[in-house]
Amino acid sequence: MDHAAEPPVDRVPDAVATVRERTTFVSQLAGVLAVVVPPLGVLSAMGVLWGVAFRWVDLIVLLVFYVVTGLGITAGWHRLFSHKSYSTSRAMTAFWAIAGALAIQGPLTQWVTDHRKHHALSDKDGDPHSPHANREPGFVGAFLGFVHAHVGWLFHTKGMERGPRYAPDLYADRMIVWIDRLYLIWVVLSLGIPFLIGYAVSGGDVGRGAECLVWGGLVRVFIWQHVVFSINSICHMFGRKEFRSRDESRNVWLLAPLSFGESWHNGHHAFPASARHGLNPRQLDLAWLTIRGMEKLGLVWDVRIPSDEQLERRRVVPGAA
């Protein structure tokens, strides 16, 4: 494994973007509601509709597509393409590019440029989805900041930096450019494959195909989108700060299983090039376990994680989880 220094794109200015001494109660309450309410709503719908408009095939397709597309974003678009946390073959590069596209979060080059800009200006003016930058303290500022970081930025600042400034490596890769050009095809497949599975399993019932499309397509996208949005909002508003970082990134254990380890967000911002975000043994990081497994199989190499010495130098609260 490689303990080399992080690439220049991951470096941030020296100023610390802190706009308040501690997380407000309003921020904490909004975060809890955003984490708890949507999953409870989905689980309630599943229970009520089980055997009527929700069946085993729908559940299996939802889970399989959630894992494939979720890892496509976390292990692929985030840790491979955005931060170069490991190296892999062209075939695996294409696989992760397409798997992430099936999550329906926009083209790969746009996703990466937005994310790299977020790191370059994290919680400062210009950060595409900071809940803190240019916000007044108090209830209104906290609420507006949360809304912007969670979903508001999608309508105002998403894709503003799409271009070679933050991702010259991707724009120079003809395969990635072609995968991006086929983005609408991946969107159709992301929704169409669940329909075809439901249709085939039911023996040609269009209604069952549509049912599988709803659960394995639309509901799956809804759940994953809000998990990712929560990393932008919740993980910059409350949680634990285990390592020194130049922003307000926090670790939120509650989101770790659903986000495949992305919610160990303070660990990520402290060591952006690390393939492992859950930097303590007790921190569940399924994307890291996937990358580690691929490394053992020889599918990836040059995997980058911080050394024990680097961890201790930045540690704020020893043993925090």
C-alpha cells in the first residue's frame, strides 16, 4: 500500500472555515430528521405493501442495484476517479465508471469536478455544497445552509465547474469521455433493467415489471440520492471531529452502513487521497472492504492509506469512533 503524499487537487488553503463555536441544536435536529424520517417512510411503505405491490423480486433487485450503484459512486467515482486512491485496469475503470453512472447522479466528469472543487474550497466561498459558507449564525442560517447542502445546490451550483480545470485527467481519457456521452443510455438501463427483470420473473406481466421498476429503480435511486446528500449536509453540520481538517467535516456513524463508509467524512477530509475512510478498526467502511478485497485478488494496486504516524499527527480525539 502507498503512503505517498496526496495529489495537489486535494490540497486546501490554510484558512480554517469555522463560522460558529459548535453545532447548533437546530442543525442537529435537522440532521436527525433527514437521517431517520426517509428510511422509516420507505420501510413503512414496504411493510404495508408487502405481497400486494412489493415482493421478494422487488426487494432483491433493489438491494442488488443499491449495492452495485452505491459502490460505483463510493469505490469508483469517489475514491478512484476523484482522488486516485488506487490504480486498476482499463476494464475495471470502465466497470466503475458505468456502475456509478447507473446511480443517476449526473455524468462522471461533472461529478468529479464538483467534488474536487468541494475539496479545494471546502466550507469556504465557492464550495458547491457547503452548509456554512456565507451563512449567518442562528436558526435561519442553519436551516438555509442545511437545505442548500442537501438539495439546494443541485439547482444553483451543480456543474458550474464542468471542464478541464479540476479534471484534466478525465477529459484527456477518451474512454471516460465516451462513457459520459452515453449517460442517457445508463439512465435508461438503470430503470429499464429492473422493469425487464420484474417482467421476466412474472412471466410477462407488465404491471409486475412496473412494480419492480418502482422499487428497484425509483425508490432505490431516491434512497441512495438522499444518503449521498446527507454526506454533504449532515456530515458538515454535526458529528465527531476525530482528525484535524481545514473545514467542518464530521464523522456520523449512523450513516456508515447505508453510505458504504462515506460518512466517516472527517477521516476523508483529513486524508483525501486515502482509499479507506473509516480509519479506526471499529468504523464500518464497506467501500474500503471492497477495495481491499479487489487488492487481494490482484484487481487493484497502489492502494493509498495513511500511515499510523500520519494518523496520530492529525488525531484530535484518540480512540473516537
